[in-house]
Amino acid sequence: METIYIPDKVTYQEAVRVDDPILLLVAHDETELIVSNIDEAMEHHILLKKAGRPDSSIDKYFRLVVNSRGADWTFACPGDYKGIPDRSRRIKAYYNDGIDSITRALTSLDYAVPVNIPDRYRRHFNELSHD
């Protein structure tokens, strides 16, 4: 997994040192990890553009905000995720793949923190508990 630091690794490391929130994009295929302090990019679409990627590719990434207390996951399962037509199966696959990929990404960045899905992003996730 290639790690891309925006604007650079030194700025990222300073943000981690003072425990500023970190924006994190993890490619679904785990080919790349894009990271930045939140003040540099403000939100995931901007971070994607700063990394030279089209903002239309946002649904190809798991999106998180991370600090020493946890990783908040913007849980929004794309309707075309892995070409799985059944909504429930698609959301389950997205969740399982996300937990695995996010855990590997966090480990590569030396974060040992829980992954949380904030209430405002639980709509898809909550559907899983009704199966």
C-alpha cells in the first residue's frame, strides 16, 4: 500500500505529534493510502483533489478521520460496490472489507485505535442489524 502524504510527510508527522485530526483515504483495493492533517485539506473530496485524483473517484475509498482516540468512518456504501446487486449483501461486504482494509491502514500508520461509525453515518450500517 503506497502512502501519499499531503502536503508532505513532515507536516503529517507534526500533526500526529500534536494529535490533530488526520483525514485518511484508504483505496478499496488497498493500492494507496492518502493522509493529511485536517487543516490542510478540510474534507475528503479536497484531499482527493490535492492528491491529484478526480473527486469523482471518492467512492473508491474508505473515508476516515483519525486521532489517538479513534478512527471515525464515514460509512457510505456505494451502490455499485463490487458489482453486488443485493443491497444487504453489498453493505455486509463493504463493512467487512472496510474493517479489514482500515485496520491494515491504521496499523501501517502506527495507530492502534478503535474504528467507530458515527451516528450520522449509521444509516446503511444499521440495516445490517435488521437481517
